[in-house]
Amino acid sequence: MTSLPRLVVLISGRGSNLQALVAAIRQGRLHATVAAVVSNRPDAAGLHFAVAQGFPTRVVSHVGLSRTEHSAALREVVLPFEPDLICLAGFMRLLAPPFTRTFPNRIVNIHPSLLPAFPGLDAQRQAFDYGVKVSGCTVHLVDDDLDHGPIVMQSVVPVLDDDTPETLAARILAAEHKTYPAAVEQLLHQPWRIEGRRVVFQSYQSV
Ligand code: GAR
């Protein structure tokens, strides 16, 4: 039996996307194993879940470190876990070349808007305030720029007339929990290539 692809999941907070990845693994929708969960914050609630699941956990605090120093420290912690894919799941720090160059095209992020619209913090409120009629979530490969790398998968969520930023964020989060495991499964198990900024999946028929 071949061994399952190894995920290292990076979090900063609640960890509901981590939980969604784990649920998908348990339900057979995602063929992977969680090798470790790493947080930049010692108080991240998602760490409690990770410990309860028996996953190795590490904290690499960003406090007092430059972006480059933090990325270098993260690399040293993540490398021994030999990840096939690194999943940012609410990881709220920018990564720099010491990390991104070590894992080219092997870092993926979920963002709560239809990128390139509304990168950065509080994307759901940005979309609400702008008045867009649809928003959603984006899974993308990670480069050195904020919420910027090639797009893997997007899901659309309508903005309703009676929405608040909170109700919209809740529906987007539900979409995230379906989209992220599906995108990770596809990246791990379907051949793909990058053409310019496009992530192109090869259908099995044309292999
Ligand atoms: C999610 O909505 C995720 O898309 C967002 O943070 C939240 C984390 O929730 N990430 C970003 O905004 C990254 N730019 P979680 O900790 O419950 O998964």
C-alpha cells in the first residue's frame, strides 16, 4: 500500500478549516494524513483540537521576528515533517522566501473572497461594504505576495439583501469547509500544471 500524502496545516486561530480537512479525511473525501499542525500563536484554539486528535503540534511565534526570520524559523520546524502539501488554514502571517522557496508550489491557502477582489483582512466585510452581489472563497497557491498566487478553486456565495457581514461570513465559511478539502484532494491526486497564472488540471481521459 502506498503511503498517504502528508499535510502540514498552519493556523493562527479558531481552526475550523483544519477541522474541515480532518473531517474530509475521516469521511474518505480527502486521501491524506495530517503530519503536523503549526501555529504562530500559542493561544490558537485550533491547537486544542489538534492535540485532541493526537496530531503533533508546534508553535512558532512571530513576536519579535521579522517576516524573513519568522519564515526561516517556520521552515526549520516544518521540514522534518516532510510535507507533500502545506495548508494555510486561517494562518494570518505573510510568508517570505526562506519558506516559500523551500516549498515551491506546495503551499496552499484559503481566502474568504473571490480573489483578486478583497485580499487581506476582513475580506467578507470588505465585500459587503463594497456592495458586490456575489462573493465566495478562493483556494490558491501561495507566493510571496498577499493572497496572490495562482488560483486552484473558487466557490461563489450570493450576497443577500438581508445579509449582515456576519451572516455573509458564516455562509462563506460553510463554502470554505467544502471547497478546501476538495481543492486539496484535487491537488494531491490529479495531475496539474501551471500555465502563466493558471492552474490547469489534466483530466484522466487525456493523460
Ligand atoms: C477563514 O475564513 C479563512 O478563509 C480566513 O481566516 C478564517 C480562518 O478561520 N483566512 C484569511 O483571511 C487569509 N487571508 P478558521 O481558523 O476557522 O479556519
